[in-house]
Amino acid sequence: MPAITEPGRHGIAIIGAGAIVTSAHLPAYRSMGARVRGIYDIDSTRAERAAATFGIPETYPDLDALLNDHEVDIVDIAVPPQVQEQLVPKLITAGKHLLCQKPLAMTAMTAQTLVGLASAASVRMGVNVNMRWSPAIRAIKQLMEKEVFGPVTSVLMNVNFWDDWTTWPWLRNERELLIRYDAIHLIDSLRFLFGEAQSIYATASRLPNSPVKGETDVSLVFRYPEFTTFIHDSADNWAGDTCAEFRIEGTDATTKGILGVWYDYPVGRDDRIDLQRNCQRGDWITFHPPGRWVPDAWAWTMAEMFDAIDSGRDPIHNGQDHVQTLKYVEAAYESIQHNRVVTL
Ligand SMILES: NC(=O)c1ccc[n+]([C@@H]2O[C@H](COP(=O)([O-])OP(=O)(O)OC[C@H]3O[C@@H](n4cnc5c(N)ncnc54)[C@H](O)[C@@H]3O)[C@@H](O)[C@H]2O)c1
């Protein structure tokens, strides 16, 4: 976990004052003591409301005002990806380091172009795939690094919740929905924990009366050389019995648990991890890793940005890595469209 020290040493400007900024970005920065210089939203009332709530000194009247704020070295973007991919080149030209939202762009190819621009301008680019920094995934990563599981033999993630898509009018007509905007976290965490898969097979469906055009229930099967992972992600759970569970089996240990955020998002509940070691039936150790995905993972994501900028390296959640996650997203849609296994 990146250390959160001297949190005021970088000046941050935020673009977008929507749902995720007010429920996650700003609460996280307030709790870590980060210095948010200003905020800009095309809807100025949203920016003003966020500034008043979180004590932000500036609301920029336009993008140029933000670009010309010399106390800002990191721009944190949280706008729809179609907008983000237009803004990023201007921010790079202004020499600002960038923490972008996921998905970085609407295609992996466009994302790759943006990553190339950032690299050529020596601008550090991170993408907010913050499930990586959620308590359960961080804890599993540490167990993996300590080789607690031995060779992994099976991975299962089942996220089954209800989403009110009408909250985001810009998503209503998206033909590619749940994988691009939600399961992308699960895919990214899978890559973070287990590395690159060989192939994917995906299926998708949606409720007949859904207010959105895109898929709202997906099953993703990833083949790794030695094991298979199965991800089920559904935002169609009208029954109200939300569940967000994982299970990882290895030759030496098994872990299972819950990803708390999906229960009553974005407040959620604590993540839980149950661990059984040495293949002995019976005793499970249960623990709750500290923190919550929302908002704590946002603080760790920004802290990793700080550390990367200060030490002249790319952040762990860098843009180039995210391009690979976007390629998995595109492979999933290709698999759905052609009903076949797609090699990654
Ligand atoms: N990492 C995560 O866990 C996570 C969670 C939720 C959302 N997101 C991502 O964050 C982004 C925003 O999501 P949201 O839920 O806050 O959406 P939202 O619709 O609530 O907010 C988007 C904001 O962007 C503003 N905006 C639009 N065009 C703009 C422009 N040209 N310049 C400035 N502001 C502009 C809108 O006025 C709005 O306030 C999306 O890309 C979404 O995928 C990420």
C-alpha cells in the first residue's frame, strides 16, 4: 500500500463534479489531507456545490483557467470517457500529470494514442482502476506475494446487484455497458492478481424492460495456463439479495470472502476474507482488511500517483497497463458478438 505522507505536496485540480467525485474522490482527498486547488465542471452549479461542500478554493470558469493554474501539477479527471479522450491531449500539452477515470477512452487504440502522447511529454498518467486498491484485493495480493496459495487452481468472482442506470443519462444508449463500465474493475483486478490470461469466452444478456440498451448481466471465462477463472457480473438483481463474493483455490490454501462495496453502493460494508491453509478441512481464519473501497481506495490511488511522480516512475495503475485491460474488454465483446473463444 502506498504511504500517505506529506499529502499537501502536490496541487490537484479536478475536472468533473459528478457522482463519483462527490462520493469518492473528494471525501478521500479530504481524509488524506490532499491539496485540492480547484474544480471545473461544464455544469458550473455542480462545481460550485462541490467546492462549497469540500472547501475547495477555486471553481474554474473554463478549462483554460484550470490549465493556467500553475499551482496545479496533477489533474484528476472524472467525466464520461468520450469527453475525457478529448480533454487529455490538452492537459498533456499543458504539462499536467493525469489521473484519469476508467475507461481511459472508448477504444484501446485511442487509449494507446493518449498513453503515447503522455509518454512523449514526460507526463505521468494513471487510471483510476481503484478496485486494485480495495481492501480485499490488496489483502489477496499480499497473500499471493507470500505464495500462500501455492499454484492457483481456480478463481471465481460473483457480483450480483441492482443498478439504477437512469442516474447516468450518458450511459443510456451505450451498446457496450456492464463490461466497459463495471466488470472492467473485476477484469483489471484479475490481471493485477494473476497476470495475463490466454483467452476469454464471454456471454451477455439484459432484462427485457431495461432502461438501458447495453448488457447488464455478463459471464466471463478466462483461461490461464494452469487454471480457469469465472466472473459473473450482474446489475439485474431485482430480488434485493445482493451478493459480491470471490473464491480462490490453490494447492496450499483457499480463500473466499465478500467485496463489501456492492452492498449498498457506494457506502457498502467492510470487505471480508476467510482463509483456510494447508488444505486441512475445518478451521477458517476470518479477517476484515482495514478501510473501504469507497473512499479509501481513491486515497491510495492518489498516494501512488504522488509517489510515482516524485520518484520519476510510472504509477502501478499506469495508462499503458490500462490499455491491456481495455484489450480484454474488447476481446470480451468480440467473444459475445461471435460466440467464440478469443485469444488474448
Ligand atoms: N473508478 C470507479 O470506481 C468509478 C466509479 C464511478 C464512475 N467512474 C467513472 O467516472 C466518470 C464519471 O462518472 P460519474 O458517475 O461521476 O458521472 P456523472 O454523470 O455523475 O458526472 C460526470 C460529470 O462530468 C461533467 N462533464 C461532462 N462533460 C464535461 C466537460 N466537457 N467538461 C467538464 N465537465 C464535464 C458533467 O457535468 C458531470 O458533472 C465516468 O467515466 C465513470 O466511468 C469510475
